[in-house]
Amino acid sequence: MSDFDERDKSDEKEELLDMDSDMKGTGGGDSDSGNEEKKKEYEDVCFICRRPESKAGKMFKLPNNITVCNDCMHKTMDTVSQFDYQGMLNNPSFIDDLNKNMSGKGYPNIRFVNIADLQGEGGIPNKQRLKKKKPKAGEEPVLDIKNIPPPHRIKAQLDEYVVGQEHAKKVISVAVYNHYKRVATGTMDDIEIEKSNMLMIGPTGCGKTYLVKTLARLLDVPLAIADATSLTEAGYIGDDIESVISKLLAASDNDVEKAERGIVFIDEIDKIARKKNTTSRDVSGESVQQGMLRLLEGADVEVPVGANSKNAMVPLATINTRNILFICGGAFPDLEEIIKQRLRKQTAIGFNAELKDKFDKDKEILSKVTVEDLRKFGMIPEFLGRLPVIYTLAALDKAMMVKILKEPKNAILKQYQKLLELDEVKLEFDDDALEAIAEKAMEKDTGARALRAIIEEFMLDIMYEIPKDDNIGRVTITRAYIEGTGGPVIDIRSMSGENPDNLNVIEDKSM
């Protein structure tokens, strides 16, 4: 007997021992109730696509404890039916010759067909199965999709996280309320309610993506965020338009019913505008807009399950986009100039005429946008017609920057205060320091994203020095420290008093 045969037998014995121990009951005996309880904790997995039974559906049981899902079984049978294997597999001399040839080339213990593998059912080791996911015992969602609250309550929840943008929050609250009422009721009598897809326009860093993320988290619905810059027409290099729905299906844990009531946010939608002065095929611009028309309106789309691209071995799922809410957002640079050109045509000549430079300093020029302006920017009318709700977000000013720093539930300052609380140190910011941070952020002209960068820069030395000294009790950030003319105020705990708030003030200018 060869060494390989001895190893195989020893491996089989170990596997049988593991199998017996796994299939035993909790009481130490081989009771049927114990085996049933153990089996209920696990579920079969498809041998080909590796999907569990909870996602792939009922499995086919094959010899040697192999399970195959319905999709993979049909694909395999379709592939096998294209070739005539019957004459080859039913010829014993052909199999013997093949085994002799393979063993003669230095491949011991390798056979074309191992008859032993096809015999006996036996117990299925748990290592060939997946443990079933237990339902999460977490908190209930703030907003229940089956009992959607009125718009003013949705806006009140958004106010806790998003500062300003009152008009945008009001519009999105009403649109979401109407959309999910439509999803819950289906149709009201004979009147079919149409979908209210949205297009939000606003400068960078004003909170477009954050607003949608917050809304999806409060609603506890699946959210897919896609970038329009990577989308191309079908057949070209890049992501197909249907990959947007694939991301939503993945965010829904491959649950089609859950995905069909989700939210898709397509960012940078202005990047697929029609290219001007081009003679080549616009595969990443106008063609993408045309390809998205049926998704926005509602159609049955076949998307791959667990993969980004379609191929022969990946099962497909059909998703109806009729109840999926599409929200498109973009900064639309240079759109202000198009709006100004339209408004300047309305100016007149005379003593009471409006001057042409009146709109140059108008900070709310984007709020005057019309569909005609977006058409001149490069969006096709069919695409805009499927986005009936169009609204703008205002650029952030200094007062809004200060509020963003300290008011939301997960404000940046609260995050750093929580970090220093773990070191038993209190962190405070003067009002003048907050204004100085907002002024620096306004100079960067990148919206709220600049706040995080500035805070990270000035908190670096403090986060580095604080853990060195256990006597530090409080750190106060001043305007002088932000402007680089001084340092933060460090309060040292008094050793004589037992009260931890009994602090001695020391101004440290070394940081």
C-alpha cells in the first residue's frame, strides 16, 4: 500500500470522527432530536456558485453530499447537452485507457472517475455547510416603511443631522413620503400614482450625498450610491448602466423584494452631460442618459447575483425598477453662467433698468434654474422629463459652517470630545475659535469637507501630546491657536483637592 493511500484513509477517519461529533446531540447521546437541532443551525451551500439555500432556493441533492442550486443545475445541463458524452462515458475501455495514461505520466492516485465518491449518503459534515444567519436583535428603525410618518416628522429627523438646507429637506421629505405611500398602497382605486424621481443641484460640499445617506439610514431601506463618471454605454469599457441596480441588490443582501423598494443615488450626474463640439460617439455622455431612461421610468432589468458582470455561470435576477426611488445629484459647474445669460436678456435700458452686473454677486443664482438651463448644459429633455422634482441646495456660509461644527448629533467637535473623554480629558472650543475655523474653511471653497481637514490639522499635536501627561484635565481651543499666534489653554488637575474639576489654568504655547 502506498503512502498516498494511507494518508487518504487517515484523512477519511478524521473526517468521520469530526462528522460524528458534529451530528451528536447536546445531551451527549446520538438522539434524533439532537441531530435535528444541529441540522437546523446550518444550511446547504451550492457546490458551484457557493450561494446558501436561503438565497439560491431549494437545492438538488447529489451523491457524495453535493448540493447544487436550481440555476447552476440548469446551466450545467444545458452545457452538457451540447456535447455527446454518452458514448465516451459508457465505454469502459476508454476510461481504463485514460486512467492508465494519467497514472503513467507521474500522477499517482488520480482517476477519471472515482466510483467510491458516488456511493453512500452518510452524514453531511457541517464544514460543507454555512451556519444560518440569526436575525439581528437591534433597535427598530426610526422611520417604519410600513407606517411612514408625515413629511414634517421626516424633516424633524433630518434636522438632527443636517444643518440648513431647509428647502431641500422639505422637498425630499414630501417626495419620499409620497413615494413610499405609493409603494405601500400600490394603486389607489383606478388611479396609478407615478414615481417622483429627484434631481438635486448644489455646489460641492453642501451636503447632497450626506442628505441622502442620512435619509436612507432613518428609513432603514437599502441604498446604492453610484458614480455616473464610471458609466458607459453597453458594450464599452466601464460599468454598464444596469450595474447601478446590481449595487442595490448587493446592498439588499440579494433580496429582490427588498431591493425593489430601495433608493438609488447617482452622484456626479452632471458628468454625463452631452459633450459639446464632438464628432465621435458620446458613449459616456448622451448615450448613458438615453440608457437610463427605462430605469428611471420603470422596467424589468436582469442583473447578475453576486457579480458585477454577466457571464454563463452567474445566475441572473429580474428586478422591477418601478418602485425604486432614483435621486440624482451634481454640482453642475458653469451652470451659473448659463442662468446669468438667460437673466441678462431680460434687462432693459433706462433710469429704472436693471444692470447687467446685478446677478454677478447673487449667491442664490442656482435657485433660479429652469429646465431650459439644464438643456443648454447638456442634459437631454427625455432624461429631465423623468426627474420631475428639481431643487437646489444653497452654498454654505460662515454661520452654517459654525453650526455644522457643533450642532448635529455626530458633529466633528463631538467626535473629538468623545475621543478625549476616553482619556478623561475635557475638550472645549471658544466661539471665536469656531469662527476662525469657519473662515479658513470658506477660503478653501470646498464646502463642509474643508472643516474636517482643518480640524485634523490643528488637533494633531493635541491628540499626540495629551496621552503623555495624566494630569491634564481640560483643553480649550482658542482663536489664537487657530490663527497660529498662540496655543491652547491647558488646565492641570489640582493634586490637593479630590474634586477632578478643581483645575489650575496653564496656557501652553508649545503646541
